Amino acid sequence: MGHSLENLKPLIRCPVCQKKYDPSKVVLLSEDDRKTVLHIACESCGISSLVFVSLGKMGAVSFGMLTDLGRDEVRSFYGGEPVSADDALAAHSFLKGFRGGAKECFENKC
């Protein structure tokens, strides 16, 4: 969208508590002429969200999505390689034969 974060301030509030964000907590993930993607962590309620702002025929529109990714995590995952069909099949095959719960899986670093 080519706008500074200052111009987007009125559009970005916490989707849970509606507080305005501290601009220092905003991570710019991508930006072009028509869209901007941000990661924002709310200091008031602790919720993190991905915010997508698009410029359309009717003006700017924003959409927020809650996430459990922190600032550093979102930088490494956003824009990365998508999960392939082979990845999904490998996970399915592994889980089909796995006996135990999530706790056992993570303790054994499966």
C-alpha cells in the first residue's frame, strides 16, 4: 500500500480489547501498493494478531487474525515455504503409527 505505519494507526486496534497498539510493537511483514501485512502484540491483553490491510475500490479494509506466534517466530515463518502434500502425507503416516499423546510426542521430540 505504500503507506507508513503512522497512516495505518487508526485502522489497527486489538481485536480482543480494542486498545490502540504501541507502534513499537508492530512488525511490518510485507507491503506493496495494494496491501500491507503486520504482526501486532497487544500490551494490554497480551494477544498477538496478524493484520492484513488492503486498498480496494471502497477504501482501506483491514482484517485481523489471532495468532500464537511471537515477534521473532512470525519473522521466520511468514513468507516461508508452504506445507507440501508430501509433508502432510509424511505427518499422517507418522501419526497413524504413533501410539501416545501429544505430550509423549513432544517429550520424545518426534
